Amino acid sequence: MPGPLTGRTVLGLLIRQRRLSVEEFTEQLGGFAREHREVGTLSVRHMHRIVTGRVTANQLRPATVRLLEGFLGVPIEELLTLTGLGEEARNATAPVADKSDADVVRADQAEWLRVRGVPGVRGRELSESAAWLYPDSVRAPGGHVLAGPGWLVERPVELDLVELEWAGDSPCYAFPAQVDVTGLLPLSDQGVRYRDYSRAVRDLVRPRLLENRLSYRLTGVAAGRGGGLRLRFGRTTFFEGFNLRQLLAHEFKRAWLVSGRATPRIADLPLRQAVGDPFDPERLLMSPGITTLTIRRGGIGEGASFVLHERDGGKVADGGGLCHPMPAGEFQPSSSAPEDVERDFSLWRNIMREYSEEFLGNPEHDGGGPRSIDYAHDEPFARFEAARGRGSFRVWHCGLVIEPLELNVQQLTVAVIDAPEYDELFEGVVAVNDEGWIVGQGDARHIPFTPDAIDRLEPRLSAGGLILLRLAWRHRRVILGG
């Protein structure tokens, strides 16, 4: 029989408020899992470890996170927050008592924000510097991003040639246990270290968009049919990937500043060193978002053009200030409902939702509606589907790359839309959306798809955006047709 609780989390308080024992709560949670066809199960012993704060959000299986969040309607980071029980815990989480302690907290938070913001950095400077940590053999053409063996296809392939395989609930990512990352996290207002980077960003940076949702986790990459890739996926959460990526970036930024704005040694980056091979899905948690370069193919006497998006650092948690192809977003289902996880396991459907949100300004398709998306009949998806069926909206897949600073995996795609179709589909395109704004004004939003335009924009482009534009230009005869 497990002993009495010696610490208390918000989860523990909620259980006590329901006048339940941990054993009774675990039994109710199991019933909820069966009713909602969730695969996660929890033993009483493991539930005691969670309730007493002996595990972090990163150490929980995605299925466990979904169960607890779905059953209680509270984010996992909040459920695992220590509230204190017993003298030691109360002292550890007590409010700052005097002015000197408050000054320490403010100074610590200010320094954390300074390192995160990296004063005076220019464009891709940090990402370019981080790329030098890796050998030439794994740097993609231009050296701006990393690419594993076979990750970039020889020439763009139609999106349908990319094969997706479902791995189900893959084993929980094993965060490098030998690395102490507490020094990369700030003090909270209560004077204790944050346990998760995402929680610190939420409280201290306060971006408009920062939500923990189910995401697809890449677990394998192989050659597929027709020159495309075969990608294997399981489940993860956005925060699980975000926390690791941001810790890697923060560690690099701090070492970069200490070294006088020079590329640090890998020995000075213990978390990155512990991750090791960035192309091994067991060493690095990969949740590859999809970046789509949108090209409007002009008619007779009219050249092709493309659209760029500048991410607003005040609205998004990362990537602010640089220009990036649009649309772009996480590869994730519209909701965590099992039927949506299965139905939305599609690159094309993910891309359509991003067009709806970023080009047309529609609210996030996050499962908040009364029913699942009907892609065949709901607008604007039905029009997107019809245009693709007519061949006037074609999407190409160029492969996978890793942004060196955060070790963030991206899928690179190009959408080529005939001018009449583009003008009809995106007649109501918005200049500003929830994540930033379209570069240029009026007709100037259509940037000529030429090498001169790409060269002029290069200093403002993200690393992933630059390689995608370069690849698209190199293979322009394939994607534009002739």
C-alpha cells in the first residue's frame, strides 16, 4: 500500500477536492479512458508519483497527458505545479518575503529574458553560427540548415508520393537525464525555478499564441516510392517539443554571449551534446512542422510571384522578426479526439487548415467547433479540394531539414496555384493575421519569383525559408511546368 503523500501538486489538490483517494481517482480515470477510446492506462503506483510531483510533464507519455488534461480540463503544466504540503514544501513555494528576495527574482528574470532575446543579434546570425557545430556533410546546400542522409529529395515530388505510416503511441521521449537544465530556467515570482520552459514563456514573455496541443511525432524516415519519402509518426504534444527546442536554443544563446558572440564549443553545450545525432528520432524529439512556399503562377506575359510572412514576436513564442514563406504551422490534428487524430493524419489537410487561418484570417481550427471538419463540404476546404482536383492547385514536397539553433525539424513544400484560381481562392486574403503580417502592400505583396528578389530578401529570411526558396528556384521547371 503506497504511503501517505509527502508533497502536493495542483493535481493532488483537485483529487482531494473531489474527496477521492488516489486509488479511486485512478479508477475513474481508467473509466474515462475506456469511454473515450484512449489507450493510456495508469497504475496507482505511477499516479502517486505524479501526484507527489516526482515526474515532470516531459517524462509523461503523451497518452497520459491527454488523459489527465481531457479528464480535468487543466493543462498538464498547471496540474504538476507544486503547491506545497509540509513545512519544507511550504517554504519552497512561499511568496518572496522581503524586498531583497524580490530584487533577486526580478534580476534573474531580467537576465533570462535578456539571454532569450539576445540583444543586437542580426537576422539568422545565431542559426548560422549554430550550423558550424555540425560537419559540412550534414549541412544542406548553402549551409543554412541541416539535412540527414536522404532527407532532401533529388527533385520535388507531388505531395501524394509522400507516404505516411502510423506508429501509434510511440515510447515517451527520454529527455537526457544526465543534463541539469535548471540553469536555463528563470525564477518564478514565488522564488522557485520554473520546471518547464513553456510555462516560463507563458508567464514572462506572454505571447498571444502559446497552446499545448497534440502533435504528430516523427519516428522514422526512409526512401519511398517515386523518389519521395516514407515518414513514420506517433504522438507527442506541442509543449514537449517546444520545451526541448527552446532549452537547446537558450543554452546556445547563453554560451554565445559568454564567448563574445562566437560559436561556442560543443563541450560548452551539455544538452546539445547529450542529444548527439540530430537525425536520430530516439535522440531528438522531432515534431516536423510544414512550411509551404506559395507561388502564384501568372498567365501570358505575367511572371510567377510568391508571398512572404513576417512573424510578430509579440504574438508568437518563437521565430519573431524574420520573414518566412506562408502558410506554415505544426503538423497536428484539428483536435485530440481519436477520430480527428486519424482523419487529420494528412499533410494536405494540415496545409489546407493553415491556408484557411493565415491567408483568410479564419480562427484556429483547434477542435473548438461542435463537430469535426468535413473537408469535402466545409469551406474553404471544399474549394481547395476542387482546385487541386482540377490541377490548378498543385503541391510539391522537397523533403526535411533541421534549423540548427533549435534543432527544429521542418517539412518543405511548395504550392503552385494558377493565377485565376489563386485570385478567386484568396480574394479575401488578410494583410495581418494572428501570427504576423504579409510582407508588402497591395500588389507588392506578390514578390516576383526571381533570383534577384530572393537575393535582396536573403538577410530578412529565416533559414528554412531561404533554403526552400533556393530549392524552388533550382527546380522551377519541375514545379512550374516547363
